[in-house]
Amino acid sequence: MSLSRRQALGAAIAVPVAAQAARAASSPSLPDKNSFAVTPVAYLDSASTHPISLGARAAMDAYVGGRTLDPAALARKPVDRAAIIAKFARLVNADPDEVTWVQSTTMGEQAVLRALGFPHKGGRIVTDTLHFYAGFPMYQELAKQGVDVAWVQARDGRILPEDMAKAITPGTRLVSLSLVSTYNGFQHDLKAVCDLAHRVGALVYADIIHAAGAVPVDLHGSGVDFAACATYKWLMGDFGLGFLYARCGVLDDLPLADFGYYGFAAPGAPPGIGLSPPQTHVYPMDPRGDAPVSYIVRPGALGHFGTGTYAQSVIAAIDHGLDYLGALGVPVIQAHAQPLIGAMREGLTARGYKIITPSGTATPLLTALLPDARARLTEPLARAQVRISLHDHHFRIAPSVFNDMKDVDRLLAALPRA
């Protein structure tokens, strides 16, 4: 069989990518540059979007091959979705039936709010100013619709436990926070917050997008009730797929608020995420029934929050990403980032920048204040081929598994004095 020019080109690309990925996966060590494509850029922006590894790319290529009906790809064993849920559950110390797919972190947070009846049931929500800032309008809109929203203000880049304690009053229904702040990397003591909330009968939701894969996460140990994250950051996946966690038992008294294909199954269907669609009673040769369809609600988080389809190609990427994280170990990844963060903190301070990430923070994020940061730094960083996250009046640096001190030196050399 002869290959077309397009097929030949695709094969020429796929073979070295797959070969490099296989070599890198065999013995990852840090810094690990072999698992990622060669780039001239000193990429220090993994808290915005983590680069896709060569192994994840090969897995996604195989998925696309199947979608194009490539015989070679069709012969591959399909990705085990239940196994991926189980891998993520192990990563964050949860049970697989407490976890389901979600399209994004924000979709997960909104699903929790709907499940609790906000805004129509009213009540008090406590959140803080180091939560995801793009979610602030959501809580402001809830307040307009009658929800009592209390904002805990950050002090010196931290949310102080005593300030949380004052805000979490009797009658509070939900505490909503980011375990690790996207703004400056501050990390809550999640167990302490959950203890405060549970004493007054409140539930706790945690956005863990900047925690899962970057720092150790223990959902069971913390007692948190809900958590969500997407996969395109530290889980090394891509956009359009994430995970939603609901603690065992917490959904028992909550009515369904989301209704979708994956949440329902035929009576007697086995548990899990395998397809077993409800039994219809309206089509030719259907069995008779008293309603158009017979079904059960699947147990656990899947039954409560499983709705429509999600990004299938990302499943292949995150399968590889979770294996990679499991092979290295999150504590090893966290430890690798800290000397880099320390060197950048020292270098930025020497250049006159004000660091707003609290000292002692063990997350891979470092944020500094600078008036007109985006306008002042875009050009010099582009010229030096250094990538960080630039904002109006601050910038954030986030090293990952492939970064080394040479990347730190390039960044510091490219930055003007504050």
C-alpha cells in the first residue's frame, strides 16, 4: 500500500514523537527536558497552561488516528476511563465513586452551587479574595439575587485563620475557596477551614486546579466536601476536561440539579462509568412501561453530576499525565520547584521587586508587584524568549518539572530593575 504525501508526513512526525516519549517515560528524572518538545523559550508559565508532554501528544495522536478510522489506531486497546478516574482519585486521596468528569473547574464549582440550591434557596456563602478572581463576578451576581456573600480579605498575601473564623458564622451554608491561590500561590490549611465550617453545619468547596499535581493533596484527610479542577495545568492534560469530587455521603440529602446522559442508567446496570443507557418504552419492539423510559440514577458523584459529553482526546492525554505524575511522585515535583522559586525570590528582591507570595509558601508559584507590568515587561521578555504570566500590575512565575537554574538566570537577566 502506498502512502499519500500527507500520510507520509504524519508518519514521519508521529514516529519520532512516540519514540522520544517512550524513552522519556522509561526513567524520568528532574529536571526532565526529554519528556517535552525542544523549545527556545524559557517557559516559566505552567500555572497558566502546562506544556503537553511528548507522551501525551503521542496518546492524543493515537486517539485522533482512531477518529480518522486509521486501521492501526483502531487496533489499539481503548483507554480505560474508569481506570483514569481511579488514578486521579489516588492522586488526591479520594475514592473513585466520589469523582466524575467535568468540563472545567468553573463548571464544577457551578454544579456544586446548583446542587446546594443557590441562589434560590438563599443562605450565606463565605469566600475570600485569593479565590479565583475570574469567579468573583459569579459570587457578586449571587449576592444580587439575595445570597449573603461574605468576602474575607487577604492580609499580607494570606487569608488568616482568624479572619475565616470570624466570617464562618452559624447559618453559613458554603465556604468556597482555592486551595492554592492562582494570584500568588498562597495555600490554605484546608483541614482547618473544613473543621471551622463543619462546626456550624457548612459545607466546603475547594478549587484545586493549582494544587493537584503540584503539591500533595489529601481530600479525605482534609474533610473537604467538594473539589474540582481542570487538567490543562499541573495535571499536564488539555482544555475541556477536569474532575469533580463530592465526599461520600454529602450528596445523600441533595436533590438532583443536573440531568444528563452519563448520570442515568438502565435498571440493574452495574456501577461505574460504562454505558448502559436507560430502557426506552416508546420505540418499536421496546418492552412496555408506565413511562417513556425506565432508569436509575447512578451512584456517587457520577449520578449527581454526570451530564453530557466531554473532551475525549484529553482523556488520552490525562491518562499519560497521571501515569507520569504517579511515576515521579508529587512530593518530588514539589521539592524540585522550591530551589527555583527560592532563587527567583532572592533575585527579584535584589532587583527591587515586591514579592506578594508569602514567605514559606511551598507551591510552585511566585508573584511580584509591578505597576504596568504587562506594558513594561512584554517586550524585554519576548526579546529574551522568556515566558511568564503578565498582568496589569503584577506578574507570576511558575516553574515545572522541565525547568532548571538556567531558566531562572535567563528570566532574571531579562528583567529590568523595578
